[in-house]
Amino acid sequence: MNQKDKTPVMVYDNQCYVCIKFAKIISFFSKGKIMIIGHYSAMGQTIREDLLDESALKMFWFIDWKSAYGGRAALLPMIKTIIFSKNQYSHLMNTNEMCGEKCNAVSAVFFRSVSLLSNSKKIDLSKSK
């Protein structure tokens, strides 16, 4: 990862309608302060294999290169970065929208919303590789 110690990253499910909308909102408000990467992109797969654990696909992640925050735990650090970070990067969000027909149904929206609130994890990256 050549962005280490530079660009905070949000990794999201780019095969989910709700997650894609959430990522677009974060991309808009972060104004280039956070790199947005899909779980199923090549870079997302590399991040999952190198930094995250088996719970990686259960939630979105915010990575500041000191820690990786998943789900509910990612909300506060991500909001702090959006509000207080002065750095801006020239990365545009690239969504490989591969959403199926049923992913924007009411039940899918409800399931993903509950999933956000119920899943939470923090991984200390300073002790890893």
C-alpha cells in the first residue's frame, strides 16, 4: 500500500444498493479527504487480505492506517476526519455498481441498516505487519 500514512480509506460493499448510496454520501461530504474503495475491487480485496480479518465483508470499514474501524465503530473516526482533516486528495470515488434487483427492496434496506448498528470492530494496525 503506497498510500500508507497518507489517505484515510473507507471500504464498503460495492454490490449493495444501500452501501453504494452510503458511500456516495460519504464521498460527497468528505470532499476528497477519504479514499472510497469497494470490497470487491482489486484494491479492496488486497486490503481485506492484508489488514482485515474474516469479518471484513460483514460491514464497512474506515482505515486511518493506525487502526481499522468496522461498522458502528467507524462512524466517529470517519466523521472526525471529515470535519477536522485539512488534507485533500485527488481521488474520485469509483463505484463498480453490481447491485442485483432485490438489493434496493425495503427488506434489504432494513437489513443493512440493522447490520450497521449491530456490527462493530476495531483492529489495531500499529501491531500488524
